[in-house]
Amino acid sequence: MPSADGKMRDTDTVNTKTVFRIVQSIQSKHAEPFKQWLAEVGAERIEEVNDPEIAIQRAIYNYRSKGHDDEWINKRLKMILSKRDLTSEWQRRGIKDGLQYALLTDSISEGIFGLKTKKHKKVKALKSNHNLRDHMSPVELALTMQGETTTVELGASET
């Protein structure tokens, strides 16, 4: 990784899951609030598995807290279903690799917007870890959903 002086340095890193495991192992009163928060988030996630409607309500709340209106939220939720249908169709056709999904998604995006996903994020000044769909306008959401739905329907008609 690049250091403050610009030189590349070997660095030990961990992923999110490992950070959480490390925090869980810390025997300190200072770690307790974070451990409590982790336990609360874990309990909420289990509730969502048992009742998916809770997850939907949480998503609506989160989107509203980010300033999105009900029209945008409804389109975004429909788009999640559209993407699920598309992913199912690709899986049915034997697509398994993440790179293959990315290439196919780029193909749809390029057909709709004339931009691959990475370039679309750049146009919107998004970081690589941002979800492009969460930053789309209602029209962009509708066009993307239409492109995905069309892809699924055309794929299904070929079989």
C-alpha cells in the first residue's frame, strides 16, 4: 500500500469480518460499546432472515434518511427484483464468475447509457465502493430496469 511518503510498503490487512472477530476478542471495557453494537446488528440481521419484510422496511427507512422520495424508493425496490430476475437467468445459463456478471452488466449499461459501469460511476463522481444504482435518478432506474427485464425476456424466449 502507498504510505504517507508515497512509497509502497508491505502492509498486513484484514477484511471486515476479521476486524469484527478481532474486536470480539478484545478484553476491554472500551471495546464493550462496539461489541454491543455488533450484537444488536447481528440480532437485527437474524430478524430480517426470519421476516424479510423487516429488511424491506429497513431499506425504505435508510433510503428516506438519504433524502430519497417515495417514487425513487419504489423504483429502486422494483429494480432490486429486476436484478434478481436477471441474475437468476444468468445462473440458469451457467454464469457463475463475478467477472462474467460484470461484463454482462457492463454490456447492458453500455446499451442503455453508452457508458460502462465504471465510467458511469466516474461521471457521477462516485467512489468504487459506492452502489451506482443508489445514485441513479428515477429515469436511470427505470431505463436500467427496462434493460434488465428485456434481457431476461429475450433470454427466456431463446430457450
